[in-house]
Amino acid sequence: MKDFFRTVVWGVLICMAVANAHAQSRYLMGPGDEIRLTVYNQPDLTTEGQISGDGTLEIPLLGSVQLAGRSSADAARMIADHYVRGDFLQDAHVNILITKYRSQSIAILGKVNSPGKLVLEGPTSLTDALAFAGGVAETGSERLILIRTDKNGKQERYEYDLQQLLNHQAEDQPVVWMKNGDTIYVPVAGRFYLSGEVRSPGMYPLDRKLNVMQALGVGGGPTARANAKAVKLYRRQPDGSAKELRAQPDDPVMDGDVLVIQESLF
């Protein structure tokens, strides 16, 4: 039994080590990150330090070396190459371990349970970041807004549906990875109203994209007396008035919409 337990523990530790190594291989180091550099069979070359504001770190025998913008694996290969090309070592095997992540962060704002700044400790997906923020608050929408600044300083806006990121459709979608400086915003969930011949009339949160048919399903669907083809939609206009529309099943529902399901005459 003890051998089985020991095997399980070692298996877990190995998986954690592999996951950590994979995370570090994707992470691009930057100013403020702290690292530990070792060279195989060369203990005198071991060094620990923090990457400076200009992205460099003092490396034994090599002096100031630019590390910012490189992964730990890429930087280790570069330093090993410098040792060999500079005739310091004939065969250099360098390892870099990131001991503290400090250079990259994102902001998580809006209706989440713990809004604020999140330091990226390795590759972090959009759903990971949301989990670190405690998830969407009760009044929050499942429509996620990502604000990202491109290389030219221009802001780009992306929208994602949380359900699509988490359900079976996610298998066909690329992972949304966070980048330094990203902002995630979770808006307040909208509201729509169901009235007339629907099983559960009332006000409902519009926390994700819905069409008319889906909105009726949220309210339990039409009653037996309903005329499913006669659905009126009242939509608020910019001047504050309400405009009556003939709703089609695939029409999108918007914040503040009122759906009235009429009674069948026969």
C-alpha cells in the first residue's frame, strides 16, 4: 500500500514539474523577473538575480546579457552558445529557472468577484484569468470583453462568450492566451422581459447572446394557449420611446427588450 501511495505521489510531482517546465518554456521574461541560472558541472557559474529595467542581467564571464523578450529555454540556449563561442567552455549546458514572475500583468475589471491586477506566472488563458478573479459575479454577464494594445499602440477589442469557451464547442476553438497589458472586462448582465402566454413570465438576465426562440425557452416556453408565431417585441429607442416589432425566432434579443407572446384565437 505504501509503495502504491509513493508511486502516486511521485506521479503527481512529475506531472507538476512537467507542467511548470511547459509553462516556463512559453513565458517571455521581462524586467522585474527573478531567475536562477546554472551551468552543468560548473557550480562557480551559478547566479541568481533580477532582470533589470533595460531587460539585462549580469552573467558570469559574459557580462550584461539581454534576456527580456526571450523564454527561459531560448535564453539558456543563447547563453550556452556565448560560452562556447567565447571559448569559456567546450560544451555548455545551461538551465534557467524563473523563481519569481513580476514583469507581466493584466487587469481584470467589471463584474467579477475579485477584480484587480493579476501577475502572469507563465501562460495564462482567458478562462484561467477569470478563475483567478473568482469567476463572474452574480450580476455579471457571460459576455467577456478583452482589450489588447497592438505593437503600434492601438487598442483592439475582442468579445468572447464564456459558455462557448467552456462547453464542447471549445474543442474546436483556439485557446485565448493572455498577454502583458491585457484588460478583461465583464459588463453588467442586461435584462429582458417575458409577458403574455409564456409559462414563467417575468424579468430575466441577458448574460449571454440569445435569440427570440432561446429567450422564450428561458421562460419555460409558450403555454398551450399561445400563438408561437405571434410574438411582439418592444424595443427601447434612443429617444426613450418603445418601438413595436414583429419578432422572428432568430432575431437577437437586446438589453431592455420586452417579448409579448399573444394568445391563439383558436
